[in-house]
Amino acid sequence: MPKQPAHPNDQPRWLTPAELETWQQFALMLHKLPTALDAQLQQDAHLSYIEYYVLAGLSDQPGRRMRMSDLAVLANSEQSRLSHMMSRLERRGFVRREPDPTNGRYTHAILTDAGYAHLAEAAPGHVGQVRDLVFDVLDPAELNSLRATAEKISERIDRWPRRADTHQDAAPNVRQRDATS
């Protein structure tokens, strides 16, 4: 059930035409970029983008290991979905799971030598794709702006659950009824 405005006279703050165009371009990029990165990784390394991201995240950890619960946070994935992915990666010999030696209630994901070698082989193509699609089309000022913008949005998202009660539900028409209101 949609939330009612805090005050009867409160109206949604509709996007201006410029904001709507910016949002549409940003949303399109958010959809297209992972798809393009995934396609390159599938073709060149037979890995999905999220599988690559998980392997890379493990490679950065001491002992190339991490608790599954922490890895789920890093991958922005539900535990069950991550577990299925880890099973696929285990069958390929890229990871293994074992109980956390300090607390058996937890499970560690460990990047194997074969997984690390596959990641190292996949990395140049992936980095080349990232460079081609993102870094090579932006000048240094745009890169700084992109980084600062991404940080601001990420920080806002991280605070969002505490702010959820102050936001109104989405408008009935996502495309926006009246951009000039």
C-alpha cells in the first residue's frame, strides 16, 4: 500500500526535463555496462561478470579467503544465490569452501591456485574492456567527477534504509506523468 504524503498538500517532486533525460541516460548506462562487461568475460574467460567480481574480490584478501557472509556483502548477493555460484565455481576448480577455523559456524570461500590462474588470464581482457568503455572516453576532470558522483550516490544508498520512512513510494507511472510539475 503506497505511503501517503506527510502533509495533505505535499506533492511528489517530479523530475525536470533535464533531470529526466539525465536519469534515463544514467539508467541505460547502468543496464548496458554490466551487460557489455559480462559479454566480454563470457566470450573470453567463460565467466559471468559477477563470477569475475567474486574471484577478484577473493584474490585481494589475505590467503585469498573470505567468509561467505562477507563475500555476499561484497558481491551484493543473497547468500543462497552466492552459494549456487560458488558451487559452479567449485565444480570448475576455481574455489573451495571450508569451515572458518576460528568459528565453525561460518564458511570460508577460498580462491584456489587454478582459480587465481584463470582470473589472472581473464584480467587483461576485462581491464581492456573497462578501459575502452569507461576510462578512454572520459578526460581526467570527467573521471574525477565520475568518482566523486559515484561516491556521493553510494554513500546516500548506504544511508538509505535509515531514511526510508522519509521517502514517498514511487510514482504510479515510472516514466513520469508531468516532467514540468
